[in-house]
Amino acid sequence: MRQVSGLLKRFTDRRSFLKSSAMAAGVSAMGAGMFPGNSAAQDLDGERISEGDEAILRFLAAAEIIESDLWQQYNELGGVNGGSQPYINALEQLDGDLPQYITDNTDDEISHETFLNAYLVMKGGRPVDLDGFRTLPSSQASGARQIGRLTNLFNLTVDTSWWVRYRSETNPDLGATFPQVVSIVNRPAIPKNNTELNDANHTQALANTAGFHFAFIEQGGTSLYAEMAQKVSSLEVLRIVVSIGGTEIAHFQTWHDKAGNAPPLSDNGLVFPNFNLPPFTNGETVQKNKIMPEPCQFLNPKLPLCSIIRPTDAKDAAKRALAAFTHDGLFIGQTNNEFFEFMQHLADAADAARRRV
């Protein structure tokens, strides 16, 4: 097995990146036209990007690449031009506009990863390329491209505690924990093949699982950007982090609303309750239509309750995000230890960053 140092060198070789990345032409053009001279290593205010800010942006770029990969799989099957009509029909039970939302979310994540890597190149930094780890299999259902993937959507264990967390007056940053509103353990969110779609109830279970997975992924991004924003030094990098983070919030708000429309069903041990019946119509911490963040404890329990994103504690935020991806089952089947070592390296570096004033 190649040494990790060799892997890191490959990731820091910009010429290799520009050859293999889909955005090579665009980055090359920017380097020649938009950023002449030696300004590529400087902020708009003339200061060089710090090592800490670079580490934060590199981890965020990697996270966006991972998100883009999973969203592209959803989009190929269930987006506006998705190729699996039975799957699309099931997704539309959550909302008739779900295919459009899936496509838009996919486009947004791709724009995030492309921008972050291009900005890193512009600053003379090291972009992130995970193409060498795209080894996981694709769905064989109609619409899915037969290419290697970074993420596995067939064995998801979806954390659904965000449902109660955002309706509770308590805060995970202050030690609060929350139950799962639906137990989704080792379940697929997309069909492996067309045969799997012959069972309408199972197909709906796939769509319901996807709906809750959408919200899980985007609530994670919502917190991650808020956490990383507290650690950056450059005002320009802060602008990037809070601007992208705002779109993650918009995504989560949308998927939070749609998840509650999942039809009730039971499928081989997976149970989705009827969200239109009590307690989901009147129970304070589970009520279906309470999709705005409920005011909760913030900073100190002695202070008044405040409606906020949570969690936002920046300590070990990158490592917690990576652990959440892993626990979700996204990397099941990835046998190259260098992938995990490289991601851990990025997370450690981002968490080690400190705001400089």
C-alpha cells in the first residue's frame, strides 16, 4: 500500500489536480486572466491566506465533494431528468416538487465544491481531489450512471434526532441528547436495480428514507459552516463560509418541511409513523408543522431562550462531521485506508485552526 505521505503529495500537486479535475479549464483561465502577477496568494485586502484558513477551506471542499457525490446519485434517479420513474413517483408523495429540489440541491453542492477548490487555487493553496477514491458501485437502476462513487446509499443508518433537537428547548452544545424520531438502520435510500422497484411499498420506503437523509445531510452542513466560521481569520474567508453556510440552512429548512410528508408504512422492520396523527400533530417536541428552530438554551442556561442553529460549538467540529458521515454508512465498502487517513488529516488540520486577530 502506498504511504500516506505519497498520497498527501498527490493531493498537493496542483498540476495533477488541473489535469484530472473537471474544472481544469476554468481554473487555468482564471489563473491567466483574473489573477495576474503574484496576487494569487493574497486576499482582496492584500494579506496572504493563513494556514488555518486554508485547512478549513480544504476540509469544507472535501465535505462538499462527498455531498456532491451522494446528491448526484439521488439526482440521476429522482431529479428533474431522473431515469427512474417509479422512484420519482414515490419521492413525489413527499412533495410534487421534490425532483426539482433534488436537482437544485445537487447543483448547489457542485457549485460549492467547485468554488472552494478554485478559490484555493487562486490563493496559491492546495485544492482537494478525491477522484482516486471513487471505487464504490453505482445503482443498476435506470438513470444511474455506471461510474465509481465516493458514497454508499444502500446501507444508511440515518440520524433522525434532528427532528426533536430543533423542536426542543435544550441544546446539544450544553449536553442535551435527543431520541430518534424514526429508526433507520442499514437501509437503502435508492434502488439497487429495477427489480427492487416492483414492490411499491418498498419503493416508498426508499423514498421516505431518502427524505429523512436529505434533511440529515443538510442540517449537518448548517452546523458545520456555523462552527467553522468561528475559527477563520480572514474577513474574505469568513464571507465565503457564512455565504455558503446560508444556503445549507435553506436546504435544511426545505427538507425539514418535506420529511414530515413521508407516508406511513412498514417495510421489513422499517416503520414510518403517521405524521398526521398525534403526537405529531400536537406533541410539542415532535409536532410535524413546527419546522422553525424552536428557541432553546444558548451559551448559558441562565440566558433567555433563543432560536438558533444547533449545534454550533466549534471544538472538534470537523472530526465530528467526518464521524457523522462515517456513522451514516456513506463509506461502507471503501477498502482503501488511505481515504480515511486523508480525510482524518483534513479534519485534524481544520480543527487545529485558530482565529487570528
